[in-house]
Amino acid sequence: MSMLHKLTLPPVPSNDSSHGEGQVNTEDRLVDIEIKLARQDDMVEALNRMVYQQQKKIDELETLCSGLARRVREIQDVTEDSVADEKPPHY
């Protein structure tokens, strides 16, 4: 699930001496920046949720792995004990 978006800035206003047009362009740029900031906030929120879910899964897998390793050691201990008690086949 790719939620990353390329950040593109609106064009830089030209050095036009017309005050009214420059004001509109500045206002448009401000609106664009606010929209991009809102999108980035949403993206950060989504990424935080994703990282949280992944960490929960990592924790579950670590617990499972520890339990499996403990079980393997128990089986090895039982197997070693039973093998140590057995007489070799040539007796």
C-alpha cells in the first residue's frame, strides 16, 4: 500500500509589478501549501498507524519465536536424556 506522494511546489511568481495579480498568486500558493500540508498530515497519520500495526506484529512474532525456541530446547533435553539412558545396540 503506497501512500507516498511526490511533493511539488506551485510555480514561483514572476516579478510582475501588478500588485493585484501578485496577491492572488501568493494566495493561491498559500492555499496549495495548506492543501499539501493537510495531505502530509494525513500521510504521517497513516504511516504512524502502519508502523504501530507492524510493531504489534513484530512483538507477536518475537513471542512466538521465543516459545518455539523454548519448546525445541525442551524436546532436545528430553531426547538427550532418553538417548543417554539407552544402551548401545551392540550390548
